[in-house]
Amino acid sequence: MISSRPEPRGGERIAFHARRFPVFAAALAVAACHTSALSPSANPAADSLSIRHDIEYLASPRLAGRLTGTSGNDSAAAYLARRYLSFGLKPASPDFIQRFVARPPAHSGQTISLPTQNVVAMLPGRDAKLRNEYVVIGAHFDHLGTSTEGALDPDARGAVRLGADDNASGSAAVVELARLFARNPAKRSIIFANFSGEEEGLLGSAYFVDHMPVATDSVVAMLNFDMVGRMKNDRVIVYGVATATEFPSILERANATIGLKVAGQGDGFGPSDHSSFYAKNIPVLHFFTDLHDDYHRATDTPDKINAGGEARVVAFAERIARSIADAEARPSYVRVAAPAPISSREGGDVYLGSIPDMAGSDVPGLRLTGIRAGSPAEQGGLKADDIIVEFGGKPVKDLYQYSDALYSHKPGDEVTVLVLRHGERVTLKVKLGKRGG
């Protein structure tokens, strides 16, 4: 899951931080005894032993924590490609590998470029009419390695952060779903994608959505898995349940014979790779079994994985993915007006509603990957892909300057915002709102 680095004096980044999840506005309490029209699946069952095997390899010391740009990260990518090949899947990029250069955003303080790769496989659909539409099932496979940047045990210098739950568990879930669907393909085609560079700011998924092997508008939904290996008390959290009108009922039917305690979060933006897809107007679901004390620490090890619990998450997700992939109609995209997250920063109750692009921009300023529906930003005319270069008369070159400029104001202030839009300078007037108001 994306790094919980110290808050850079700015609350707009809060939407991407795992340590500051919004309060779950919606909850789906779905009982195992609930009746449903969905019949028991005749598909092969999720295999907890296979899931554990994949996690143990990906989180083994030989891969040294899979830090983006390292040989351990490369070895993890090669392993995932071999797994997809063994299922008979087709490469969606040469040898399953989508190479790119990860460039951490300017505000991270890093100036290096990291050659790395996503892993992308394709399973063609079995229906002649629907096989040219796609469901993407994805997870990031990178982690922190020996880096203390983003680690919550920075004093443990030299320690390898293996990232068993974050996110060998999500990667293993995607691999297991690929195995299940390879044995019984759906009507629509499925793309299985593993992203690098997530811990540096969703870099791999941001690259993928701009360089997809298929047309963006042919992707009907994206399912993301991040930290799904530490289930407790049968509980799984699912983000994005309000991003398509059909999702709540699909989740309820899928869970009818599995009996998980499903807590639904409506918003499609959040601290993992699904955000990159939702910003492209693609409905998303993000699966997560919650934070724990080993998050971003060297103690996140394979022996603490609940493989049986993860197999239940996979079984749940397989039913959901199959329902989406087999439906005659594609999910109906909804732009969710999410509640503003609560800020703990003193004086930080001012709210704009922008979603910053964590991958940054080659142009000085703050690029926006999305705008929250109904927010002051939307009402003031800000749009996704705008680059804020001036806010309230103050220059903006990065997230730090933007945060300082934003928090020098108070709710109700009307400010002038200068943006670059397709290379043109556009001046907007925005009346700031109150966070949580």
C-alpha cells in the first residue's frame, strides 16, 4: 500500500495515505444465511496453499523486499510472468513485461529515475460479442526493501522489509484469480496486471492507464487488491462500492454463500492503484483486510499471513469479477461525491477537493489527477489534468508550496487559482470549503 510518509504539511494528500482512511460512510453487512439468486459456483475453489506459496516466494529474503528499481523487484516480475505463462495466458506486452521508468514526484526529494516494469497478462473472453471489453484485475508487487523512506521502523536501518501483506498478498490474489479464470474463462476478456512503483506514488498504475494494451473505454471495471492477507474476524473492506450502480447488489449476491463481514466504502479514490483507474472514469473495487502493527515494518513476514482468510477474499472477488465479466451490460459508472476527509492539522479545516497526481508532472506545479464531485474545486471549474501553478497569488511548484498556499486561507475565502490546461494558462475563482463540513 502506498507509503505513509510524514504528511507534507498538506491535507490534500491525505486521500492517498493509508494511516488516515476516511470513516467508512457505507457498510454492507451481509450475512451468510442471506438467500440469493446466485447459484453456488461450479468453478474450482481458491487454493490457500497456492496463495501461501506465492507469498512466501515474493516475500522471501532472496527478493530483498522488491524495492522499485532493484534486482529483487525484477525477479518478482519475472516470477509473476512465469506464473501467468504456466496458466496458458497470453502476454499483453512483450514477454508479459511492460517496461517504464519510474520517476518519483518532485516533492519526495528523490531525483533518480528507476527503470522498472509492470507485469501484464491477458485471458481472452469466450463470448464473441463481449470479448472486446475488459475487466482489469490488479495489484502492486513492489515494497520498501531496505529503504527507510516510508518505513514506520526507520531506526531499523539495514533491515529488509519483506512486505508479505503489503503487497505480496495482493499479488498472490491476482495470480490465484488468473488460475481460476484460466480454467473457466468469462464472457469478457480479463487483463491481469501487477504494478511496480506503487510505494513511490502509484507510478506503475499511472503509467499503465496511460499506456494500456486496449482502448481505455473498453475497460468496464477494475478490481484492485492491496493488503488482503491478514483477515481478522471474517472482515474485508471494499472501496468503490458506489462507483457503479450495480456494485452493491453484485457484492451482496457474491457474499451470500461465503459469509464475510463486508464493510463498503463508496469513494473510488483511495491509497492504492485503483485510484489511477477511477481517475479515467472506470468503476473500481478495492479489496483490503485492514491495517496492522506490522504495516511498513520489517515484521511484515509470511508467517503472519492468514492464507485461508485470503482464499475466502479471492473466492468472494472471483464471484464479483465473474458477475461483472459475464453480465450483458457493462457497469454504470458513477462519479461519487465523497465526504471530505477530516484533517488533524491545526488550522487545516480548509477544503478544496483536488486529487493530486502522486506521479507528479514534468511541468513545475501540482498536476491534478481528479476532482471530487460537488467539491469547491469542481464548482470553481478545476478539472483533472489541470496543473496548478499559482494559488491565491502564491507560486506553486510542488505539493509543499501548494499545501502552504492552501492552508494560509480559511473556509469561505475566495481565491484566484492559475492553472495550465493543455498548455494554456487559465485563471479561475474558487470559494474554499470546510473540511468535514
